[in-house]
Amino acid sequence: MMTFRSSLSYNKAKNAYKNFVVADCQTASQFASPCLGHYKAMMKIFSTITISLIASFSFASELTKLNAAWLLQNEKTISNQLQASSDIEVMPIINTLGIIWQNREGAIGSEVSPYIAQALIYKSDNMLAWFNKHPKSLETWLQNIVA
């Protein structure tokens, strides 16, 4: 998934490649050496993409930390809502539990797993619908509870 920031960087990189100097390529081809203009443009693209990817991973990690903090601060509320709320009211909780499971780091997997089990007990249609869209997450969750 491309974030807003990385799509801007991608567009900058694409424009940088389009704007390289053609004269350098024509001169370089006389000597059968790599085109300096292409090399510079490709280095700009490579560095822009690398920086964008690093930024995206850092944002994803921050989101994972925020979701984990939400889980730990709302344990009783989550449990109560899974048991008593309507299907529509629990969907944001189920989505967040699924996202936390998908992006788990360290011990957060063991923290979120009981709530996923609770969602399967009380709101099985909703949790199974989420897992239907994310089959690899279901596989890893099942492997984790068996292990």
C-alpha cells in the first residue's frame, strides 16, 4: 500500500528521471560508456524510493505501537463490547484486533490473541469475515494457538 508521502516521492523520482540531460547520453554513447545522465537519474530514483520505504516502515511501526497501546488501555471495554454490542458496533474493534495481529511485534501477539478468540466466540461471523479477507493471518493465528 503506497502512502501519501511515498506517492509524492515516487512522483518526484519519476519527474527526475524524465528530466535527465539527453546530451550526456549522446556524448557517452560515442565512447561506449554508461550514460551519466541515466546514472544520475537512476541514483535519484533509487535514493528517493529508499527514503520513502524507510519512512513507510517507520510510520507502520508507529501505528503498531499506537494500536498496541489502545489494546492495553481498553482491555475491559473491548471484552465487554465483544460480548454485548451489536455486530456493527464491534466491527471497528474486530478490524483493529486483526490489524494488531497482522502487524504484531514481540509480545503483542500474545496480548491480542485472547481477544481474537473472544471475538470468535461472541461475534464469530464478524471475526471470520475479517479472517476471510486475511487468510494468512488466520493461518498464523491458528498455528500460534496450537503451539
